[in-house]
Amino acid sequence: MVEELTEKSLRSNLRSPVTSEQHRTNIISRLWRFAPTESDVQSDAVRAYFEYYGEECCGANIPVHSVQAPNSHQDILNIVELLIDKSGKSKSDVLEHYRDVYDYFFEEQYAPLSGTLELAARLWLMVNIRSPNPDLGGYVSFNTALPWPDEKSIAEILSDHFNADCVMKAKHKAFSKRFTLYHLEKIAGFQILWTDNLLDHLRLVDDAIYIFHNVTVLRHLLTANLHVYPDSFLQETLNSISLLLPSSIIECNTWLKSRSHHSRPSQFPHRRRRRHQIDSTLRYLPSAPREVDAYSHWKERLLVIEEAFEEHEPATLSQWYHDQRKKAQSYFFWIGVWGLVLTTLFGFVSMVASIVQAWASVQALQRVS
């Protein structure tokens, strides 16, 4: 009976929310090829993922009411399994294979099928794979998007984008122990924004730094060993997050607890931004290497953030208080601050003493008269 209900829920269209634990268990086990426990399905990490899953499905431009078009949760899982088996095949080959296997032969439906294929890839890999849609005037996305050309495989586009080339030269052999999200916010005033899109991870935009938070999904993808991402990419991504959120620093853990939710840009501009759960296992990441050369895929973005951090001078008392990067400069600043405080204090005391003395003199004159 449970299996029949699960099968029925998976056959529902993508606009239907995924709320039952059995439904979620089935999706997770097929996406990343592992058997989740009851505690896994009830965790913050899974709740965070399905908030992302629901928004992607609701925002996808696919015909959910078409009988022929793939538009159910079951269709998405079938496509993911096909992508796993055909990860080295071009997009056009995967589409042809899908149409052969599932008797999907409508040429005029090529664009919706391509859109569903990219949606499945996004839900599986946490990368905003999204090609321009001419009918919608280009992209409809508030995140960085990675187009998927027909002649390339999904493994190729990921390898091309997440390459290990870095033109920047590091000033130091290792990143500072103060190179953490806590210090980036407290000292330099950077705004830390969580993202579900690996393309935006470690992206610095003005005074905002984007950090990918779905570390549980990364672990499942790493364990599944699917050979879709470049070699060492997933482990390095986990290390880059741990580098900026070291669990050994109490201030970082306290800071992270206060950031348990984030606001995700909606796919629909007219809707209000909602607060979303983040993956709480961010607090339990193992220590990561601090050597710059330990990072190849994320090296350039890390160096860009580090350079911006080092160039930033404290602008508020709070930032000066937390800034211990240049101790001599910090000492001189606090000497000046305490000098100003003492001068103000002594001036205030002197003023009060003068007022008291004047009042006493007036009282004395009144008694004499």
C-alpha cells in the first residue's frame, strides 16, 4: 500500500510539493544512490534541499499539464538515471535516447524536453544548468547560469567551467587563520550570502560573498562516485567551505548558529523573499588544509576574496575591535581611542567640578547676605 502511494505521489506533476517522508526517501535514494535513514530524511539538510527542489520545480518553464511531456517527479528521476548512465554523451544524444526509450517523439516539444533535462541536472548536481530560452527572451534566473550546448556532454560543460587554471599569484603559501567568514563579516564588513548554486560558490560581488551551503548533498555526490565533476572537485569544494568555517574556532560556530536561515531570490519577482533553511551540518566539517596550493578549482576565487580582505581597512569601532591583522596599527588606534576617552572624561569631570564650585560660591554669598 505504501509503495502504491509513493508511486502515485511520484507520478504527480512537478508543481505538487514533496512533503511525505516516503516520497523524499525515494527521491534521495535515486538521485544519489544511497539508502537514507529516517533521521536523514528528517534532518535540516534534507529540509534545506527540498526547499530548493520545490522552488526549482515551480520555477521551471515546462508544460506540467501536457500528457506527453515529462512533467512529473518520476520523469525527473528517470532522466537523472539516464544522465548518470550517459554522462559522457552529448545533450542531443541523451535527448534522442530518452525519446527512444519513453516514446517521446514530438519534434515541436524539443525545447520543453530540453528544459526538463536541464531541470533534472540542476536538481541532481546543484549547478544552475540553464540554456537561454528564446521564447522568454533569454535567461530567467537570478543566479549564475551555465548553458548546456547540444553538442557537449554534461561532464564536459562541468569540466570546462570548473577548470583548475588560476592566473593569480598567491602572496603567501597559506591562508591566514583569520581568513574565515566570521572575520570577513566582522572585520571587513562583507555580507555573507548562502547559495544553492555551485556556480556562485565563493563569488565576490561588491561587498557580498556567496557560499554554497548544501554540504550533505556534496558528500552524497562524492560517495556516489559518479565521475561527472572534474577529479577532486567535490572534495575541494568541501575543503573550501571548511577553510572559511573552521569548527575549531568558537566564534565561527557561534556566528554560524545565528545564520541558520537565508533569503533566496525568488524565481518570481512579484513574490516576497522567503527565509530558507540552510544545511546545519556546516558546523561539523572536518578541518581543511590552509595551504594555497591545496586548492586548484577554487584557488582564484579564494585569492580574490583574500586580497579584498587584506586591502580593507576597518571603518567602525566594531571592525577595529575585531581586527587583529596588523597589531601595531591596532595598538596605535586603541591608544588614540583611549586618549580621546580619557580627555573627554577629564573634561567632563572638570566641568562638573566647576559647576559644583560655582554653585557652592553662590550658596555661600546667599548665606552671608
